[in-house]
Amino acid sequence: MFYVQRDAQGQLVRVEATAYAEATETLSSDHHEIQAWYANEVMEISLKQLKQSDLEMIRVLDDLIQVLTSKGVIRVTDLPAAAQAKLMDRTQAREALGGLSHLIDEDESGLI
């Protein structure tokens, strides 16, 4: 059983497994609104995790490109113009912050 609170339009705004003062009714766990509420919540959590992972991967890819170019494996000019511009912007921003040092947390053992 879940305790729920609705807005003026009748939409769920809060769902809890335990009673709370603002709860206006209870719904069973198999009720379609409860199922939709938790499905939506799971999707939001997954999207937040994916966004965080994207930010972390950007740094990994940026570091990888820097290593590959510094070793002469690829040249920045091998990349499309739009990618070159973005890399240049990131390189300038990183240099303004002190280069590549201090970007990897002390507890991280390497790039990957």
C-alpha cells in the first residue's frame, strides 16, 4: 500500500511507502498510477546516470585524443573542422586551468 498526495488537477505529486501528513489517499502497489510513478522515477534516475557518465566519458575521450596527438598517432587536422574547433576550445580552457594535471582524482588509478 502506498500513501499518495495529488495536486489540484488530480495528478500524483508525492508517493511514499509510509504514511505522511499530506497524504490524501492510499493506492495498492499494482495500481496503474503507482506503476507509472515508479517507472517514470526509474527512467529519470537512469537519465541522470547516463548524463553523468557522458560527462565522465568526455574527459576520457579528451585525454585519449590528447595522448594520441602527442604521440603522433593522429593529428588534430585528421578530425572534422567542428571537432577541431571543440577540441581547441577545450584545450584552451584546460590550459587556463593548469593543463592536464589535477584532472584525475587522486584515488583514480589511470585513464580508464
